[in-house]
Amino acid sequence: MRKFTEETKPSRAIFLKWPLGHPLGEPFKDKQHNAVLREAFNALKTIKEPGTIIDVPFRWKRDDDWRSVTIVTKKT
């Protein structure tokens, strides 16, 4: 969820709408992993303003069932 990326206040980041635990993409998709890494390295070079988050256009090609899982956090 993009909200979590925003709350951690990274100095710069790219964001992907993918299931948690898959930061580079689908398992065994080397080309996809390399493309994500290229985007991340490009962001390191191009982002000038601290806190910038770039939404990258990659799509999760497997089923979208992961989107129906809701993460509930409890405020204390």
C-alpha cells in the first residue's frame, strides 16, 4: 500500500502496486526484476526533492486475488 511507503518517509522511493514481499516482481521473472532495478537506479539519479515517491507502471500479471486481502492495523 502506498500509504505505508508515505508513512515511512523515505528520502526517495519507487512504488509498485504489487503484493507485499515481492519488491522486484513475480518469482523467476528475471527480465521483470531487472526492469524494476533499472527504474530504481534511474530514480536515484533523477529525484531531486527529498520524500519523492515515483509510481512506476509495472503490472502484476498473476491473478489479482492479492488485492482483496486487507491489512488492518490497530492504533494504540
